[in-house]
Amino acid sequence: MQVPFLDLKAQYAGIREEVRTEVNDVLDSQICIGGAKVEELEQAIAKYCGCGYAVGASSGTDAILNALMSLEIGPGDEVITTPFTFFATAGCIARVGARAVFVDIKPGTYNIDTDKIGRAITKKTKAILPVHLFGQTADMDPIVDIAKKANLVVIEDAAQSIGANYKGRRAGTMGTCGCLSFYPSKNLGAAGDAGMILSNDAELAKKIRMMRNHGDESTYQHRLIGGNFRLDAIQAAVLLAKLPLLDKWTSERQKIAAYYNEAFAHCSKITTPAVSKEKTCVYNYYVIRVPRRDEVAKYLRQKQIGCSIYYPLPLHMQECFSDWGYSQDDFPESEKAAEQVLALPIYPELTAEQKDCVITAVLGAVED
Ligand SMILES: *Cc1c(COP(=O)(O)O)cnc(C)c1O
């Protein structure tokens, strides 16, 4: 049996009419930049996440870029983050001319090791940029605490974690601001690129809003140099059609994760995802660790079971960041994770047969 890593066609088949109705509203109105749908989505996401303000963005990447620009982080500044994340996290730091100061991850949750943040702070540090990887938040209380004491801002990269809880609060709402991505493979995915910035700071939200439209305060009066970081109205329409289903989809993901966890529990070669007690994970990815990972991945692909590696090369080892002066062995936990992680199919439309097929194949691969 074939099990694709992700099956967006199966998702679309169930929501075709709702999506088309919302999209047709936009096309009929021909208000395709800004307008009612974008505002409606911003309000709906702010409410869903329980925060004061939400500002649409053209992608998760542009959300991070806008956040950094609006917080005036630039040349000479340092931003603390982890090397075990998607490229955009550190790419945006580099694009504003700042330097990423990496801190290793905790091996269980793959999120930043908060015990190591303190010694990474220098006079140049301006921000901490924790990433809520795979659907679980970083340890936000210590992060916010450290930031307060050192007078730093906190930008949450919540691209993979919409709706994830930390002590009852939602990903993206605990720092100075938080960034969401609606890339199609995220838990709430658009039909193209889209993102959002969350904040409880009215002044900052206003600035972010200005920054996303070339810093335009009112008609062609530019107080700031921004960019075109606007959320597309057609994407907003697609997202409005999907948002009411997000909680149901998330709980399906959590059920699949529990099913996998149980199936792999007796196998000493498989490390299943660790979720801290005070958190709920929304499982954008279900990531196991296995020895001989590349062989396991090859075996799965031969059996037509989709799998994927997030991430095969930590960011401190990427050629384009060589100016930052990092080298191999600087972040052993990130490097070890990069060698062992393997993401398995996890989406609400997976059938019972497909889940069992994944389990049989994974157990077969590791016990080979
Ligand atoms: C997806 C993702 C982004 C970027 O989002 P895009 O919408 O693809 O630009 C940033 N950070 C992380 C951790 C992501 O997973």
C-alpha cells in the first residue's frame, strides 16, 4: 500500500465547496489586496490564538522578517536562536544584517536548551528567537524571564505550531510577537504562501502593519522603510474556510501520534517524540529517532511509505552562514538529531490501513 508523506488532495476533497465559496467572494469583489477577508482572518486568528492583534503577512518568512525590521534589529545586533530549524529562522536574521548566535537544542523536544541561553548573551544581544519545532512550544517561561532580565525582545517562530499550548497559553502569544506560517504543509495551510504576526502590543502591531506596506502611514507618506509583506486576499479566503476545522484536524493528528507512540513503545531502537507535561503538541510533524536513519528511510521509500528529514544539516553548518564562524561539533545535540530524525506521515486523512502500514514498515526497517 502506498502512503504519501502528505496528501493535500485528500484534504481538499472534503472542503472543496467551502473553499470555493470563500474564494469566489474575493473574486467577485475584486478586492484582492487587503479588504474584508484579510481583516476577517486577522481577527479570527487573533481570537483563535487568544492575543490582542494579528497582522497578515505574505509568508511565514516575511512575518519573521517584518518582526525583526519592526523591532529595529539590524547590523551589529545579535539574535539568539537554534541551529536545528528551518532555514528561514536564521535567514531572516542574516537578511536584516544581524548575526544569529546559536544555542543547542534539548535532545528530547528538539527545542532550544534554555539552560544554555544565559551564556550566549552579550552586549550586542537584542532578541531571543525561539522556534516551536514540530508542533511543540519551547520552554517559554524561562525564555521570557531571561529576556526581561537582559532587556531583550522575544520573537516566537510559531510557524509549525499554531494552536499548541504552553501552560494554557498559545504558541506565538507569549513573547513580544510571534510568527505563523500558512505554507500549504503547515497545520493550517493556504493554497500558496501566507503568514501572520501575533502580538499583544498595540504600538508594535501598528508598526508591523505599516511596515508590511512599504512603511506607508497614510497615502504615500512613508515614515519607515518597509516592504511588500502583504497577505493575499484569496489566501485569506482559503484560510477562513479551513480555520473552523483546525481543532478537529489537530485532535486527529494527536490521535495518530498516540497510536504511533503505542506501536513503537516496545521497540528499543525507536525514540518517539517527547512532549513536556505543561504542553500540548499539535504535531505538524511526527518525528522519531532511529539508528541507521538513512537506511530506514530508504527501506520505507522502497515500500512506498512517505517519510522526510527535518533537518539534515543544522544551520551553523550551512555554507551561506560561514561568515558567522561556526564549525562542526559546535552544537552536538543538533548534529546528532540531524543524523537520526525521521518524520512519518501524520495528517487527518490517513486511513487506519495506512497507519498500520507505516508502523509495520518502520518496525520492519529497524529490526532488519
Ligand atoms: C515554514 C517555516 C517557516 C517559514 O514559513 P514560510 O511560510 O514557508 O515562509 C519559518 N520557520 C519555520 C520553523 C518553518 O517551519
